[in-house]
Amino acid sequence: MFNYYFQKYLNDNSDCTELFDMFASTDSVLALTEKINHSNTNYNSRKSLFLIVAQNISKITANQPINKYLASRIEFLQK
């Protein structure tokens, strides 16, 4: 679901803050992560994966709202 809507935001060069907010709650992320991988319960590995994905996304798109949002989340997680 995230990938589908994320691609739409990229194609439209739209602000994706609402999309990221939808997936930003800890409960939502944990529920989705557990559905994808029941054996991965390590928060640090999830954080590392998000950082890698976020940094790569910012390299492949010029969508400023997305890059601004990702930069703020990367900075938050690195602290």
C-alpha cells in the first residue's frame, strides 16, 4: 500500500507528508513490520533499514517535500 501511494506522490511531485504521517505511528510501523517479517523484532535493525531506504530515496528523487521530510526523520533517528 505504501509503495503504491508513494509512487503516485513521486509521479505527481506532490507533498507526501500525509502519506508518511499515516505510516509514522509506532503501532502502525510495528504492525506492518510484523506482518512482513515475524522474526524481526529488533528495533535497531528496523531503524537501520529505514535510514538506508530514506537516504537512497533522497538520492533518486528531486521531490523537495519528500526530501525535506526524510531529512528531518533521518536527523531525528541519528540522534
